[in-house]
Amino acid sequence: MVRFGVALLLLSPGAFAEDAPVLFAPMNESVVAPGNLRVVGKAGGKAELLLDGKAARFESPAPGVVHAELNPAPGLHELVLKGEGGEAKAAFFSGKEHGDWKMFRPHPPIPGIGCDTCHAVKNGEWAFKRATLSPVCHTCHDLAAFPKVHTHNTGTLVDCQNCHYPHGSTAKGNLRAARDVLCRQCHDLQ
Ligand code: HEC
Ligand code: HEC
Ligand code: HEC
Ligand code: HEC
């Protein structure tokens, strides 16, 4: 009933390791809360970030990593991240709602959470600070409270990022995908 192989294939950190640029946050065709917008992406070569066609400032904490804090006016916008191998685009709406686009919610940007909460530069490359992220998550999230919302034992839950995506998502609870899609990664559901 439980299939591990598929999950490991879909969720290994190398899954995004193509050459073309990727925008992780915000997601394409999503609504973002007005005010500060955190942009996270990756792009090889000489990267260029454009908001509505104009160059936007960003920092690169490691080669290929793109991080910007923008403050777009309310309304419709387009982000383009250019780099080696092409470009990534994300249309987003700053405000409350826009047609059937879903709200993009990042992990609450509380004080004390920066890129270096989870990541570190190792041998000049962007990597995770630790082999598993759960000790990082558990500095704030109490393990004892977990059975209330999680059906799994702690061994299965240890890789929080198998189900949650802290950069943000359009699914409730920062889930990586809609619930049923997520469960099907490991379970055969009828
Ligand atoms: C709370 C933990 C957490 C924080 C904070 C965080 N990330 Fe991440 N990051 C992750 C997870 C989880 C992944 C996805 C790994 C996977 O796909 O399995 C990831 C993946 C990435 C990737 C893609 C890596 C690759 O090889 O494809 C980049 C780039 C990245 N993060 C940049 C950032 C930047 C820049 C910041 C700060 C603005 C940041 N992250 C903050 C947890 C975090
Ligand atoms: C520095 C403290 C801190 C760290 C580290 C941290 N969180 Fe959180 N997280 C919070 C706070 C505060 C909230 C908002 C209150 C709450 O829901 O508990 C939150 C909310 C959440 C939510 C609910 C989001 C929603 O939309 O309902 C999820 C899911 C979550 N965190 C997962 C994680 C995961 C997975 C990690 C590790 C990759 C992590 N958190 C690391 C403090 C933290
Ligand atoms: C097998 C998938 C899975 C794994 C692995 C997982 N979670 Fe969750 N988590 C969920 C689901 C599903 C929800 C419920 C989301 C919803 O609909 O509100 C949830 C909810 C949460 C919430 C919100 C709790 C609330 O009160 O609403 C937090 C915080 C959270 N998870 C943290 C973590 C942390 C930290 C880890 C790693 C130790 C982890 N999760 C591992 C699936 C998972
Ligand atoms: C990363 C792989 C993975 C994902 C994703 C996953 N599961 Fe599981 N699930 C397991 C494993 C392994 C077990 C058996 C060990 C355990 O209980 O943790 C299990 C056990 C269960 C059980 C106990 C049933 C039994 O036969 O013992 C339920 C219920 C369950 N999962 C529901 C879900 C739901 C609902 C989701 C989606 C939110 C989900 N699972 C996502 C791996 C996963």
C-alpha cells in the first residue's frame, strides 16, 4: 500500500536541478498579500530579475540563488527571471482576489526566519544546513502536538519538506500540492 520509490524520486532535492531558471516564490498565477513580497528563485549564469519589464534588485547568497524583497503596488504584475538556459515567468496579483487565482502563502515571515534558518553555503554551493530539516522546524513547532494534525509516526514525518514547502504555496498549510496529490505520492488511493 505504501510506495517509497515514487516519493523519493519526486521529492529528492535534485528534482529542480535543471538548467533553466526557476521561480519558487511567488507561484505563477497566484494572489499575493499587498506589501512586502519575497521572491525566491534560481538561475544559472548571469541572472536578471525583471518586475513588469524593469530590472529589480536581488541578492545571490550563493551562485545561482536569487532572493529579492519587493514591494509591488496593488494590481497585476509579471516577474521574469532570466538566466542560462532560458527564463521563468510568474504572473501575480497583489491584493485580495483575482478571478480564480489562489492565494500564495509563504511560511509566516516571523522575525528569526531568514534563508540561513534552513540553508547554508557548503563548498560554495547552496545546500541545507542539516541533512534533515525537522530539527530546524522543531525549534519552533512542538512535536508533541503533532498527532492532532498528522496521521503519521515521527519516522515518516521527519522530512517535513516532503509535504510542506516553506517558501510558500497556494495550498493550505504550505502543503506542496493539493492534499490528495500529496498523499498519492506514497499511497495508492482508490
Ligand atoms: C523554513 C525552511 C526554509 C527557509 C527559511 C528557506 N528555504 Fe529554501 N528551501 C527549503 C526547502 C524545504 C526547499 C526544497 C527542497 C526540495 O525541493 O526538496 C528549498 C529549496 C530552495 C532552493 C532550490 C534549491 C535547488 O537546488 O533546487 C533555493 C534556490 C532556495 N531554497 C532559496 C532560498 C532562499 C533565497 C531563502 C531565503 C529568502 C530560502 N530558501 C529560505 C527550505 C527553506
Ligand atoms: C523560528 C520559528 C519557526 C521555524 C524555524 C519554523 N516555523 Fe513554521 N511557523 C512558525 C510560526 C510562529 C507559525 C505561525 C503560527 C503557527 O501556525 O504555529 C508557523 C506556521 C507554520 C505552518 C502553518 C502555515 C499555515 O499557513 O497554516 C506550517 C505548515 C509550518 N509552520 C511548517 C514549518 C516547517 C515545515 C518548518 C521547517 C522547514 C518550520 N515551520 C519552521 C514558526 C517557525
Ligand atoms: C506526510 C505529509 C506531512 C509531513 C511529512 C509533515 N506534515 Fe505537517 N501537515 C500535513 C498536513 C496534511 C497538514 C494539514 C494541513 C491543513 O489542511 O491544514 C499539516 C499541518 C501542519 C502544520 C499546521 C498545524 C495546524 O495547527 O494547523 C504544521 C505547523 C506542520 N504541519 C508542521 C510540520 C512539520 C514541522 C513537519 C516535519 C517534522 C511536518 N509538518 C511533516 C502533512 C505533513
Ligand atoms: C512521504 C511518504 C508519505 C506521504 C506523502 C503520505 N504518507 Fe501516509 N504513510 C506513509 C508511511 C511510511 C506510513 C506507515 C508508517 C506511518 O504510519 O508513518 C503511512 C501511514 C498512513 C496511515 C496509517 C494507515 C495504515 O495503514 O497504517 C494513514 C491514515 C495515512 N498514512 C494517511 C496519509 C494521508 C492522508 C496523506 C496525505 C496528507 C499521506 N498519508 C501522505 C507515508 C506517506
